Amino acid sequence: MNNSALKTPEEKVVPGGRGYVYVIPRKKLSAKTRPSTKRGFDPIAAAEAQMKLVSVQFSHLLEEQESALRAAHGAFKDNPDDPDTYEKLKSLVHEIKGNAPLLGSVAAGALAAPMAAAMERCTGHRIVQSTFDLVVSAICSALKGKVSENDKTVADLIATLNEMNAKCALSSSSRT
């Protein structure tokens, strides 16, 4: 490889291992990634604006997750003893736990997190079915944007799930 062809005024070429050439910029990376010096630039506001743009672009994913959650919940209600339907539902709740906050539905993620923990800890029919149905309905409402994370009902449901998680953790530790 001809090193002189790769040289530019701002870069120097360092020979690497067999057949490789490393181009090292003169400016340090920290100088390139420093916060903008533009007057009035707010990096937090810029990041929030970018997140809004991303959530608008990917809002269809929230709709798809809401639809999939309703279908999986319906299948589970029809056949609660089938471990495959339970696993499918649990997988969707975990997926929503991670994806929803990134896509603009903080409430859905906040509800899905303790629900996912409950589905891990409270195996079998130890999950209170009415609470389970209510939380799935609340997650679906949050995915549609009808419920915010500041809603008192969301906080109450999260508290109920956390209590249920604590009871399941105690009962599973007392069995061992």
C-alpha cells in the first residue's frame, strides 16, 4: 500500500500490521466531541428533541407491541396452563420494558418493569389474575399514549406489583 497516497495535511500515517495502515488525526478526539460552544445551545434540549423525533418515527412499533401484547394476553387467558403462551406473554412484557421508554412511552416501561419481575418471581398461578389483567390493560393504554407516568393509577399499580413481587420473593426464599 502506498503511504504517500493516504497522507493529508491533517493526518499522519502509521504503518500497522500486515497490510494495515492506521491514519491518526492530529486533533484529539476530545477536541472533536467537546460540547458545542454555540451561544444558547442546550445539549439536554437537543437530546430531548432528538428523542421526540425518534419516538415519532418509531411510534408504529408501540402500536405493534400493543397489538401483540393484547393477542398474547388473550391467548394466555384462553389457555392459562400452557407454558408456551405464558412465555410468549412474558417475553413481550420484557420487550416493552426495554423498548417503550426509548420510544416515548415511559409509563408503559414503568408498568412493564415490575410486571416482568412478577412474571419471573411469581411463577404459575400465584400471580393474582385480576391484577395481571389490569396491568396488561394499563400497559396497552400507556402504549397508546392514554396514560402518563405521572398518573396516580400508574403509581398505584406499580406499588401493587412491587408488593406482589416482595411476597413472591419471600415465599420462594422460604421454600429453599
